Amino acid sequence: MTRTLVLPLALIALLSLTLSSPGELAAAGTCDRSGCGRAECAMPAAPAPSDRWGGLRPVGGYTFCAPGTAFCTDSTAFIESQQAYWSFPWFMSIDTENQYLFIALAHGLQVWDAHSAIPQPISQLSFAIFPVWSVNPEVKWPLQDVDAPANVDDEVALAGISGIGIAIVDLTDKTSPKLVYQNYGKEGNQVYAATLAGRRYAFLAAGGAGLLAYDMTQAKLYNGCSEDVPNNGSSVQCPGVYKGQIGTRLSSFVDGVDTFVASGGGSSWGVEIWDLANPASPQRRLLALNDRPVYGVALWKQGATYYLAARTVDGSAHHLSIYDVSCIASASCSGLGAPLSTGVYDGQGTDYLDFSRSNGTPFLYLGTDNRCVGGTQHEWLLDVSNPAAPQDISPFNYWGWYYRGGPTGFNLVAPRSGKFVGDIFYRAALSIFDWHQRTGTTGGGGSAIDVAGPDSGLTGAPYTFTATATGCTPSPGGWTWSTGGGAIAGSATGPQVSVTWTDPGTKPVSATNAACGSAVGLKPVTISGTGTL
């Protein structure tokens, strides 16, 4: 079967689960999956089928991208020889604060509202707004990372390579993002943001330039101000924003919690933890792992204990190790000591690491920029409630469904970054942006609820949804339904409901039961506005 982009844009935007899967396309003819180039049978993207579900399950499908399609989530049809990289969304990194999603695109920023299970797009900031953009046209994906201070949703920092450096964006009006500051002439690999001593700061892991600090509160006073300090021959253009380098070591990865900032040296080796309680006088609390490269790092606090997770390479082995670093809270640490746990996690690419919580449960997501190799698993989602025994909630071969090098995967999928909001895990995977529900069957909980019903329908027509539970005995009259504004006919406390919607859109139908703890069943349904009202 051959698909091209010679389709009406309205039809392209509706392509999702109704299209044939890559497996079906492959069965229809020869599919060449050698190398890493575009394969016709590796598009469009489709969610992992139910026989691969377990501790996770996909929520909904994808919106197929064509040049100019707004807020699409599937760039697998991109043709490098015919289309510009900036004309498609490439999902590089994600941060979540106060139930908003901030997505670093390779060529911009997107803001989504995740207050409901099905996120809704709000706005997009284009790369054309940047005072200085990539200095190398051969760099395909310039922007790398995004972060907002904890519990802050009105300001973010972006990191970019190819001379982009750092950009700070005002999101006071989320429908109209405003770039207020850029410090260019840097190679920004990652960025971490925090509120310290009543002001907001961003810390840029700028490779050879080291770990650089910026005052985001001051930056918000400007509008499109740019400078390249402290580069040779540069002068201050935006007074008070750039605060200097922290320490003298190289920095490629960065994370933090409370007043502490952790910096990984990448291929330059080593990890540092700095105390920024007084941002004007950083104090180094830890220097360790100088005998190996340190890539993704995560720093978090559970109770009174501080933990550091680091992805390292020892010879040819890629490890994740977790350490108790509570010593940073009282004095400088003499060393890391033995790890609480160490495991081999080889994503066969650059090793990224994200920390987030799902309804209070701490999780680490181990990502990679590998977009070519197949296999069952190159990313991991670890419940670290017990850091001495992390538990991967990924079902067997669940993630493998998406990998381009396998028999079912999709073009240019690279699972780089992911974070939770509630029980929904949002993933930025280069060519696709998707979300997955934590079912509760692994990683704690022990109960799960499934909601069955139609995938789509029309306004004014009734549709039936049925909830079933596993791992618990549901209370017959203890069901609670949420329908995204739909009207339920009759009882709303039983396992089956009939729902009618009067307005179009993607509607989240969810069910819980009083006897099944925190388990939530979720079913998205797309309602078109062509029915009878």
C-alpha cells in the first residue's frame, strides 16, 4: 500500500487509528527496514496493541502531520529530500508543572493543557521569534530541552545547540508565549530551572562553557533582549540576567531539587552537586565519578533523604546507579559511597534521564536518542519508591512496538524524554508525541480498570461504555464516571453508561470504583459535529 501527502489537509489531520498498522502494510508487500532511512511501511504511527499492555497502556492515537498542520503528533511521514525539518514538529523534551505540558520542539515550544486526561494544545512559539537561531544549517534538531521551576507555569527556559544557547520565555499569557531573553553563542544541551531565595534561576549545561547561571526573574523584565556574554569581545545588553559560571568543569547534563543542582560531565566524566541556597555564592557539596562518563542525572528528595541517579558508561556497559546523597544537606560529602542499586540499561544512544511523580510515586524515565535500532526495549520507566530495588513498569516488548528497526516500528522514533501528570505518562519521542496510562497492575496498586466503547461518534447520538476491573472486586453500585461534558442517561453508578455529547472534540471517558483504590479506566472518544441535535 502506498501513501503520499497528496491528500486534503482536513483528511490528513483525521488519520489515526483507522489507518493500517505498519505490520499490516508490511504484510501487503515487501518492507525494507535496513538502515535508518524513511520506510513507507513505518508510517503512520499507531499505538501499541492490547496484547502488549500491562503496567502501561496507550491513550488514544496520533494526528498525522503534513507541512503546516497545527499541533499534530506524528511526523513519521517526513521526507528529508522534499521537506524542511522546521516544517514538522520534532518532540525533543518535555516538562510538566501544575498540569501544564511544556514541549521543546526542535524548532520551537508548545504549551498544552493536561488538566484532563486528553491534553489540549494551547499555543506554539516559532523558532522565527528567536533573535539568533542556529548557526549551522546542517543541524537538524537544534533545540534540545525545556524546564520550568517547580510549581511555576508562567515562565520556562529552553536550551539549544548550534549557537542558540538559552532562551527564556514568558508564559503569563499561555495563549501568546513571549521570548524575553536569549544568551546565544553557547551549546545548550540541557537546562534546569528553580526558585532560589525568592527569585527564579535557570542553569544551562553548556558543554565546554560549563554550567552557566541566569536570573529568570530579571529576564522577565525584558522583551526579546539578547546577548552573548561572556564570549570574547561581547558586552552586556541585558543587565542582571547572566550571573556567571558555576565552578570550572564542563557540563552536559543538569538537574536539581530544593537548593541543590547536579551537573553531569557527559563524555568529560564526573558529577558535581552544588548548593545554591545563596545563588551569589555557590558551594560545591559533591564531586564524584571522575573515572567514567556521566550522562543523564536526576536529583530528588523522598522524605528527609536526597537521592542522586546517574547514567554512566563503564567500558562498554551502560549503567544506572542510585545513591543516597543526604550528606549534601549538612556538609560537603566525602564521596558517593556504594550505590543503593545499579543496573544495566543500554539505550544504544545518548543516555537521558527524567524524574517525575505519578500521584506521589517517584519515577525515573530512562530515554535515548537512538532512532534506528530495533529490539524489545531501549527506554525504561522505573518506580523508585524503593531506590534499592527499582521496578520497571514497562510491559514486555511494549516500547519495542514503536522502534523503527523492529518489524512494527515507525520512522525516526527516538524516546528522548517523558514525565507524569497524575497517572498519565507523556512522552516526547522525536517523531511522535504520545501519552500512556499507568494502569496500576505493576509498580504498585495491583488493580486496573478497563473502559470499552467506541473510538468515535457523532454529536446527539448515545454511545455505550462498559467498565471492567481486574485485581479487585468492584462494588456493583460504586462506579464513578467522568465523560468530558457528556450527558449520562439513567444511573451513573453502575458498570455501564450511555453518554451523549452536544459538542465535538476528543472526550475523555473515565471510570473509577470505590473498591478498586486509585485505579482509573480511561477511554478517549472523538466526537464529530455532524450528528442530529
